[in-house]
Amino acid sequence: MNGPIYIKSKQLAIEGIRFCKFLKSKKETDVARQLLRAITSVGANVMEAQDAESKNDFIHKLKIAQKELNESVYWMEIITEACEYPMPEKLYGLAQECKKLLGSIVAATKRNMT
């Protein structure tokens, strides 16, 4: 699978891992761990959606990816405000691109279910 959401969610995970390594080097291990779990889960759920058993299952898995993405953005905001580390533009930009793609895919799939 090499679709746009797979590519973007994989890039998001890689950039997230890099940022979490930076956070860990600054002794911000608790928030780094939370962000790492959420941000890498996005792509994992996108991958699971590819083997969905039905359109409803496909939508469900992408909705989980959306929730993990929302949680990732939440942790990015917490890190920026509480830990006073500037959020890497690339990481935040990728998160926004993934949000748009996931929303579009879920909406299109729902429309095609009728």
C-alpha cells in the first residue's frame, strides 16, 4: 500500500519518533512516551484499515486513526505550552495533512455506502 494517507501517516510517525527522541534527551520522558504511542498508532490503524472486513470496519479503523491523530495534536500542544519546546513545523504540518486526508477518506467512503 502506497496511498497518500499511508505515506503521510508514515512520515508523521518518523517525524514524531525524531521529536520524541529530542524530548527524551531533554528528560521529558513522560510526555514523549504519550506522544510516541499516539503518533505511531495513526499509521498502524491506517494499515489495519487496508485489511478491513467491510466498509464499516474500514471506516471504524480510520476513525480510530483520527482519534489517535487528535490525541497526538493534543500532546503536541501540551508539549509546546507546558514544556516550552517549539513544535517542529514539519511535524505539525504533517498532522494537519493527515487530518484532512483521513476526513476526506471517511466522508467519501460513507457517501459510497448508500
